[in-house]
Amino acid sequence: MRMTGKLSPQEFWQRIDQGEARIRAEASALPLFGIDGWTGPRMTGDWGWENDRLVSAGLAHGDRQDGGAFIQVHTTSDDPTESVAGRRMATRMPTIEPDQFPTLRAELRADPGHRRW
């Protein structure tokens, strides 16, 4: 991502509208899954494209502002182990040095995680 300056309010909302339109146009490419029995708010979560191909979609549950539970359920068309490793890596990036990235990435790829239903 390259930062080039601030957007005006009109430009900001235009960018949001464009993102939402893209999600609506491509939403059928991947299924979204929710938490069974969830009664709180649900909203569009993180969506990701690679080479103009939708590769991940998320459905967020909860409200980040209220201090309660906030959970995102992600679907990916790629290797889920890689997807989870990438997300876990992103959460650690602010706290580690760049020369530690390869070792951490290898550790995260080796951890199979746990299935949850």
C-alpha cells in the first residue's frame, strides 16, 4: 500500500462505495459462513484479492467499539494453512524485527492449528 495523501470526505466515501460495489459483484465467488445462533451485529469483514481474483472473504460478528466479542469468520479459495499463517504473521509484525520474519513464517506454517465447528 502506498500512501499519497489525504482524501476529501467525498473521495473517501467514493472509495468506500467502489469497494462495496466490488464485493457485491464478486460475492458469489466464495461462500460466507456465520456463527450459528449469533444474535449480535454482523457486517462485511476483510476481503482479499490477488491478481484481480477474490481469494478470501470475511463475515464479521460483533462491534469493535463496544469492548465485547468481535470475531471474523474467513473463507479462502487458497490453502487455508497459508491464509491463517499470513493473518497470524500480520498480528505479530509490529512487535518483531524484520530479520525474524522468515523464522516466524516457518513456525506459523508448521503449526497446523485446530479445527473448530
